[in-house]
Amino acid sequence: MEQAQRRFVADPAVRVTAPALRRRGPGSTAQGRRSRDRVLQASIDLIAEAGIDQVRLAKIAQRAGMSPGQVMYYFTSKEHILLEALAWREHEDTRRRRASLRKIDGAWRQLGRFVDLFLPTSPVDPSWLLWIEAWARAPHNPEVDTFLDELMLPWREDLAQIVERGAQQGVFRPPDAIGDFTIRFCALLDGLAVFHLRHKPSLPRHRVAELAMDAARAELTTATGAPSPSPAALPS
């Protein structure tokens, strides 16, 4: 993630530094970090309430209790804010996801929780709205494209650890290449999630999770047929 942030330094319109442990310039002080975080949280709240198209810089500033000029001191544009908000949200989601996975025993149960945490929580899940908005920009901006790939790395790393642990325990059949499996399975989850967001009544969230786990079982089930729980049965 920090590698992507360094690449963005050359292009201030899309510079993303939200998860960085250290910063220079605007936002480098404790007060500056708090101000930036207020703007990012205000942006996420407004996206969830009204959608990205309705989010204006003036509204973000008002929700954050700041002036538009103060907001522009930390960010160069609305697009900059949205990309920073995605990075900020992903940083927090990674921290929470890893804490949650550590509490779960059993590779199948961990994989079920991973699927549950990956999928959108609602039709207005801010993370997913931000991802979709960023994906639309990626084909025309190689730096955004690279940055999004690196934002996905923690998800793929966590999935790889689950699969490696399951293979060591003998409950997963090891894939030919774990790296290929993580790309394939995350792409499947992306596709199912977007399909769910477009067809909510006919493809509810629990059904999306079941389809994902069916695909995992087809590829990872050992010769002994180790059972895997439904994500809906996992503890919160």
C-alpha cells in the first residue's frame, strides 16, 4: 500500500496517503491527521446517505465542520478525497478483518468469515461504492490501476494464509498455485458482489456467500470431503 502511495506523489490529483504511518506537509501533525480523518469520515457518511454523485466539496466541508478552503488545504480535489477515503477505509477494514480471523479456529470457518467480510454489507456499502467509482477511473489512469491492485494485496495475502493453513492441516486440497487461486477467488467474489448489488431481490447476500463457498469447496475439498460451514452460521 505504501508503494502505491509513493507512486501517487508524482500526480497530486490522485495522490493517496491515508494509511501512511508518516507524512510530510499537510496532515503530518496530529491535528492535521485528525482534520484529514474528519474529512474522510464525512465523505464516507455522505456517500452512504446520498451516493457519490450527490457528494459535493461544500457538503463534505460542512459535514466535517470545516470550510472548503480548509478541506482543500489537505486535498487537491474531490477525486483525491474519494481515493483517500477508499485507502483509509481499506486500511481500517484490513485491521478489523485480521483481528476477526485470528479469533476463528478451522480453515473452512476462516474462509467463510473471509467471504462474509469481503461482500458488501448493504446496497449502499461505502467501500463498495468507492471501489466501483475507482474501477471506472482505472482504465484511463495507470497509477490508479496500480494503486487498486496494491489495495487488494492484503485481501489476497489473508486468503493465501487461510489456504496455506488449511492445506497444512489437511482440510484443504492445495491448489496448484496459491497465488493464482487468490486472484481467481477474489475475482469471483468481485463479480458475485457486483451482480448482487444489481440484482438484490433475486440474488440475496446469503445466496452470494453460498455460491462463493460452493466454488471453494469444488476446488479445495480434500479426498475425505472435509465439511465446510455456511458463512451464515459463523459467529459475528
